[in-house]
Amino acid sequence: MYDLVATTNWGLEDICGEEVRRITKYNIDVDVNKIFFRGNIEDIYIINMTSRTIHKLIIVLYRGRFNDLNDIYKIAKNLSYVEYIKPDQSFAIRTVRTGSHDFTSIEAAAKIGKGVIDSYMMDTGVRLKVNLDRPDIEVLCLIRNEELIIGINTTGDSLHRRGYRVYNHPAALKSTIASAMLMYSKWRGEPVLDPMCGGGTIIIEAALMARNIPILKFRRDYAFRKLKIHDENLYKKISELVWSKVNYGYYEIYGFEISPKHIHGAYENLVSADVNDTVKLFLRDAIKIDSYIDLDPKYIIVNPPYGLREKRTGYVEELYRKFLESISDIYSGLTLTLITAAKQKFLKTALEIGIKIIDVRHVMHGRLETAVFKCIL
């Protein structure tokens, strides 16, 4: 068994933890931006292949506190890397640092890199090669205030980069946030609508989730395949098992978009994700009541404009008001899950209209602080 940490979105860690718990059946320790748990090599494979809410899965070699840069070097040097790195492989250090320190991320990476080289040299007599651009193995260093985590990246590039997005909407939602919103809403495959679908991320993630299509479909490779502990036969066996659970049923998944350009781009993404046979797109205005009369969704999941670049005063309030009034007039008992950076504007408008807000949480979308609201109409 390995100590593992999965990185995820700030504010949605518990949803990520619940997803991983369903996959592995293990207890999860939820932390800021990440979750901790234990698992074996099979768990490493299946989580990387199927989890919709994690970014990277890391084998933890060290988790504890440190005092200074020299302390970081000593910690890295006292770890063993022989189990994971072959003598002829190259490596690189990737550092993510949060908090105030008297050193930079580059300086921390240099100290850890020296520690890795010195440790491997003591254990094997071999000096590992460094390749910052295309390393065989990535050693990840997560620093948050005085906490230090050193581990081995089993994923490669972040899993939020699904690979199906051929059209990039200027305000695209991160795929892992879209999936977490679907899980947060308790959606289970019922009719669902995104009335401001942009490039289609939410409805694509819904279709992939409903059909149990693994994100493995969109990955060229995984970092774990270069690790010394990798078992290719076991990997192929688990991959076959994952694919055996896919269904290609029809689900009522709908998307509205007012922009012809964006709806064309959304369709390109649907085709790329191979779900255009179960997702229907409509060129419609989300604030007009007649856009909804021929549909009966049980859930609305939406990432509306935040108004951050809008120069017109009151634009966002007017948009939110007309949207909420339209869906309130048509639907009753429907679950609305919405993400916005215009938190107070949405809250004020929703309460004035009489929308019942049952939960709200703060979520970081990149560097933007947003809120996800769960409401009942």
C-alpha cells in the first residue's frame, strides 16, 4: 500500500474525496486543495483512469513540516527513490508553493533536486540525469506555509485537461469543476440542461458521466507507465475492466447558447468527445421564457457570465434576474446549481425572486474566487 495524495479544486475537496472513496472504498482525509488516502497500484491505475474531479495523483514519500531550505534538502536526501526511478531515467522537480517564505519555488526545487541526486547516488552509485523539459519521472513538491509534501507524480499532465476540447471558449469552465458541480447537485442521469453552455463543458462532462466513459479515453499516456513499480499486464487488465462498464445509452442532456459562434464550437467539442449523439444543442436565449417550454429538465447546471469584463452597469443583475424569473415561471421542484464570481449579485437577485438556496460554497476557479450555489425552484 502507498500513501497517496490527490490534488483538486479549492472548495470542492470533499466532493473529490467522496468520488475517490466510491472508487477505492478507502477512508479519505480531506485537506486544502487535496485529499489523502492509502491505496495499491491497482488503485493508482483506476483513479487515474476514471476520476473526474482530481488533477494529479501523487505517491507521497514525505509529509511533514520543515524549517528552511537546508531542512528541505536534508528531508529530500533522506528519502529513497530507488523503488520508483530506474538508473537510466531522467527526472525533474515540479514545485507548487503557497504562503510566505524567504526562498523561491525555483530555489526549493534546486534543493530537492540535489537531495534526490545525492540519495540515489548513495543507494546505487548512479547519478540521475535531470531533464526539465521532458523528464521520465516527475518528483512533485507541494509547499503550503510550513508543510512540505514530496512525492512521485503518477498522472502526468493534470487530468482536468481532458483532451476533447478543440474549441476554447474565452470563459471556459474547468472540466473537474463541471464534474464536481454535477456530483454536488446529486444528478444521476436525469434530464439536465445548461442554458448558457458556452463551449459545452458541463453537458459534455454530464454525458461522459452518464455513460460511464472513463477519462482514459482522452489520455495519450500516464506518468505511472514509466515508474519502476509499473505492471503493464495489470494496467491492461484494469483498463479492459474500466471499458467494460461503459454504456452507450441515450440521455436527455441539453444545452442552450445565444452565440452562433460558441454553439458551433460547442458542437465541435461534442463531436470530439464522441457524445454528440446524446447531447442536444439549441440556439436559444436563456433569459426568454419560451426557450424552455418544450423541455422538462430535472436539473439545471450552469456557468453564467460573471460580468467581469462588462462595462454596462447592472448588466449581470439584469441577466440573472431575467434568467431566474424565466425558469421560475416554467419549472417547480427543479434543482439549480450555478457558479459565479458575482456572488452577492446572484444571492440578492435569487432571494428577491424567491429562489430557495439550500447550500453555497466558495470555490477557486484558477485565481478567481467564485461561489457555487445549489438551489431549489
